[in-house]
Amino acid sequence: MKIVSIKDYLRAWKLFSLACGIGILLVGSVVEQAIDWDFNISFIMAISTYIFSPITSRVIFYKEFRTLPLIILAVFGLWFSVDGVYWLYWSIKNPEVVGFMRDANFLPSLCLYLMCAFIWLFDGSLKELLIILKRS
């Protein structure tokens, strides 16, 4: 099974959805004014999710549980995107934030990660996706 290819990451509809997601995160960081939600972390977590969530979703969807390196990569990617980069960024920028906001960040970030994993699971063009959706 092919996990993810460069061609898959460069699909226009996926890049467009990433750009829309980053835009929503940036607007949210301005509107919410949360101490732990800034432009930098919005970009960092979104790009990390873009890289790792398709791997995680494909390991789960295609039941690739016998291939230990893929399982490790999928679990690491999930943790890194949802909590690891958040912890690392705020540990450097303002360690106090990590102490009182890390738990509050985990569940929303996990939900967004899994939603993106579902959206970016499809390995085809937008045209192919629309054809498949019309058939069903």
C-alpha cells in the first residue's frame, strides 16, 4: 500500500483546503484572543497536520496494523501535530502557557486533526472525487 506521495501533497484541492483551514485559524486567533492561539502556532500545527494526517488516516483506514514502522509514524505524526509542536513552541515562547493551556488545547486539536485526516484521505483529483460521489 502506498501511504502518501509527493503528488498527493501537491493536489490543488488539498492545497486549497489547507489554505482555507489556515485562513480560518488565523481569523480565529484574532477573534478569540486566546493566550495560546497566535499566527505562528496556527501555521505550524496546520502544516504538521497536512503532512501527517493522511498517513494516520491511511494506516487506520487500510488497516495497516502489521507494519510497525507505519504504525509508529502514524502515532508519532498524530501526537506531534496535536500536542508535540504545541508543547515545543510554547515551551520556547512562553513556558507558563504550556502549564495552563496544554490540556485545553488537546481535544480541539485532536478533533481538527482527525477531521483533516478524513478530508485528506482520498488519493485522487477533485474531478475523480466528484465522479465517485455522483455514482453513490
